[in-house]
Amino acid sequence: MCASRRCCMECMSLSEAMLNRKSIRGFTSDSVPKEALARIIELAIQSPSASNAQPWHLAVLAGDPLAELNRRAVALREAGAPINPDVAPADLFGDYLRRRREVGIQVFKLLGIERHDMAGREAWNRKALRFFDAPVGIFIYTDGTLERARTDFDLGLLTEALCLAAMCIGLGTCIDQQALCYPELIREITGIPEAARLTAAVAMGYPDWTFPANQLDSTRESLETVTSWHGFD
């Protein structure tokens, strides 16, 4: 296995990509060639879907459109505009909530943001709203009339494939639900239909390995914790 997370396509296997992929929350300003993004998406859309329905669409933003979206989204937040994502965040509890809190505490510790530093927390929330200042922002959406549970599962498969394919050519990603807070603004800038359901957003770019939050390696539960075996010796 590669000694570094900065693996290249030539040395990375699928298992290495799955073990080494992590959320990147700080990016360099280097632009990503359209050809590289097209290759990533071409790989991602090979993902399986129920009955081969392939219910996904992607809107890829960079340059001026992304800058306008980020600027206006932050302005809405500053004005106190209520958020209205098409897919509401899950209400977590128990171990699920504990894990979310743990990773949040770890991120803030790396960034030097104290618990009562409301200004620092707000600045971080705005950064998340701006795709963490990545050079590329991707929205994944579907026909809003489709049954949600199965369709959103399919879009989740696509989203993971997108992240793994990006890593294989040296790009970092962060699945960024904050970027979905103002769907009407997103539709205005991208032309995504009103009837579509915006399900996921992904920040993408070249990782800035000096950015403190990129040093975080979140943990996973053990095989024994999440698996039961039936019919095996």
C-alpha cells in the first residue's frame, strides 16, 4: 500500500483508494482540466443502479459560475435567509450522533477553533457553504417525481464512485451537504429544473496538504461491530 495519501493512478488499486480516501476540506487554487473531470464522471456513471434506471444527473461548476454561486450563497446566509435544502439533514441520535460530534470536535481542534468561538465556527460554516473554496463544485440531482429511497440510494453509489475516481487521478473531494442549503439559487445559476431533487454536492480539487483539517483521519467501526455471520463455521 502507498505510504502516502497522495497516491497516483499508476500505483493505486481499488482497495488502496477505498482505504485512503478521506474528506478534503482545503484545496489549492489550481484549476482542474475539463478532460479530467469528464474522465472521472465517465467512470462514476458506470455505477450500478436499481433496474439500471441510472436516475442521476450532474451539474459541474467552476470559474465564474461557481464564484457567483458562492458569493450569493454567503450573502443569503449573512442576510439570515432560511435554508431550504431539497433533502433535509437526518436527525441523528445515539452512536450516530456521537460519531458526528467526534469528527466535528476533531476538525475544530485541528483548525484551532474553540467551542465558544462563534465567529470561528461561522467562518467555517461559510467556507463549507462555498464548497470549501474548491475550484470545482458538483451537484448530483435526480427527477423529483421518482421514489426517493431507492433513487437516493443509487445516487449515493454514484457519489462514492465519483470520489474514488477523483482520488485515483490525484484529486481530493468532500461530500458537502452545506452547499445544498439554497436550492433556488442553485437552480437559477445552473438551470437545474424546478422539479429536480438536489441530493448531493461534492467539492473537488487538488488537496492543499498544508491545510490543518486535511490531516484528519476519521475512524471506522470494526468489522466485528458491524457484521453478523450466518451459516459459517
